[in-house]
Amino acid sequence: MIHATAIVKSKIPESCVIHPYVVIGENVVLGGNCVIHSFVVISDHCEIAKNVEIFPGAYIGKEPKNTGALTHQPRFKRKLKIDSDCSIGPHAVIYYDVEISHNTLIGDGASIREQCVIGSKVIIGRYVTLNYDVKIGNRTKIMDHTWLAGNMEVGEDVFISGGVMTANDNNIGLAEYADHLTGPNIANRSRIGIGAIILPNVTIEQNSLVAAGSVVTKDVVANSSVKGMPARGY
């Protein structure tokens, strides 16, 4: 069913439900049994598999822009893929050149920049930001209001609590942007406590615990726990 007020420029399976004031661009592939709620925008060349539900006001396939204010020049392909059985929350913004695997939940107001790759059965909480080129492994959970810096990786089965901040630039914006700037690498089965801050180029090895409110300035070895400012083993 396609509501009379929707603007749809691609062929849509009859099993899909397209609510009022939806805009779907050209060359969009939509799988069966999708539900697209009111005021959603899906840009050209997006691919969305079956049983995906997109809630009101989400923007799927935003094009990155450089107005001259950015030192980082966005690089992206005009494509986007959301696999089956995903849920995209109200007012989430997902840029072009993003891949999201099956059974993943994207929370209300989340922002996911270009070149991000998100695994299956992942939770991206409300108002989480993934900057450009962030890789998220399967079954990882990232809780509300967390910010993940550009050029970083998070492994499988990781738990990142709410309000966690990461960085990828030790110059704090004073130097020109360089492609080698990298955020943290958080390995499989690690746990990051609420409000922790993780600085650039830090590796948190597998099965590690970072306590709430810690400031992580150097690598954390596998199977260890750290806390404090700066974070140390305990």
C-alpha cells in the first residue's frame, strides 16, 4: 500500500506499506514487507532488504557536504545498504556509503556518517553519533548519547555504555586534517563504563573493562580492568 501523498519514484513491492508524505527516490530497491512511516526520505540508489521498518522523519541516504568549513573532505559512494529485519528509529540520519547488517536496531535520532559498516544484531542507541569510517562488529551494543570518532573500529560483543566519548586528533583541531588520524580500537568482548573518555590511537584489547568515568590515554591489555584519570589497572 502506498499512500496517495507519498512521492515514490521506484518500483515498490505490493507487500510494503508506505505511509503519508514519504519520499522515495530513483533506483531504490525495497524488499518485501517493509514499513516506511510518515515523513521518511529515502534517497536515490539505496538498497533496503525485507522486513525493515523505518520510523517517522528518518533520512536515509544523506549526502555529506563540505561548505568550505570542514578540514576533512568527505569521500563516499552514492549507495547505501540496510539488510533484512532492521529497525530505524524516528529522525535517525544515515548518510550515503553505509552498510547495516541484518537484525540491527538504530535508535531515535542516531547519526551515522559515510563509510560506516555495522554488523548484525547490533544496537545503536538513541542519539548516538558514528563519525565517518567507523566499523562495528556483530552483537555489539552502543548505548545512548555516545560519540564515536572517525576512523575507528569496535569489535564483536562489545558493550559501550551511555555518554562515552572518543577522539581521533591529539592536536585538538589545531593542525590540518590528515588521513592518518585514527580513533580508538576496541576489541571483542570489551566493556566500556558510562561516561568514559577514550583518546586517539588507543587500543583496548579483548575482554577488557574500562570503569565508568575513566580517561583512557594508553593501550589496555587483554583481560584487564582499568579505572581513573588517567586510567590505570586495578
